[in-house]
Amino acid sequence: MTTAVYCAACALFCLGLSVTGVIPRVLRLVRTLGAAMGELRNPALDDREKERRARAAGIAAFADLGGVVARLAIVCAMAAAPVLAGDLAGLTPAGDVVAFSLDPLVLAATVIGLTGLVWLWRLTRGPRSAE
């Protein structure tokens, strides 16, 4: 039963990543920070203009970070739901699921399996856009 609960948690984790849009939000945050760094290196701008643009980028990045954190909290709650439900229902203790999930072979199999599923998805459907 531990394996089934673990698989359900992994499935909900992947679903959560897809539904919440956390990955595009992280990519947007990285682009915002990259653009800010580019502006700071721009020799055509004076220090005052660089500071103004850096502050604006910082505010935008902080807002994006808040969105990322909120979405990640939702994803983690979705992944924890089957573990908690299995524990409350007496199917398997949550500690057993956590211990199982930390086994190096299980971690490797999970990463390889999920990477393979994403690869297969992209082969059949094409990559999703970043926005």
C-alpha cells in the first residue's frame, strides 16, 4: 500500500505542477531577473536610470516570487494529500511513505520515470509554451 500511496502523491505532484502553472511562473521570474541584470550592465544608462530600472525589476520579481511560493505551497499540499489520507485511513503510516520515498533507488526510479513521461508527452503533444 505504501507504493500505491507514493505513486498517488507523485501523480498529484505532477498534476499540481501542470495545473498551477508554477513552471511558467518560475521561467518568468528568471526572465525578469535576467532583464534586470542586462539593464545594470547597459553602459548607455546613467546610474540613476539603472537604479530606477533595477527597483522596478525588483518589485516585479518580488511579486513573481510570491506567486511562485503560493503555487508551490498548493503543489506540496496536493502531493501530501494522499499520504495524509492513507495515514488517517490506516492504510499505511505517513512515516513509511516518507522513508520509502527517500530510498535512493526509489528516488532514481521516480526521476527517470517522470523524465521519461515528460519526454514521451513532448514527443506526442509538443512542448508547452512558457506563457
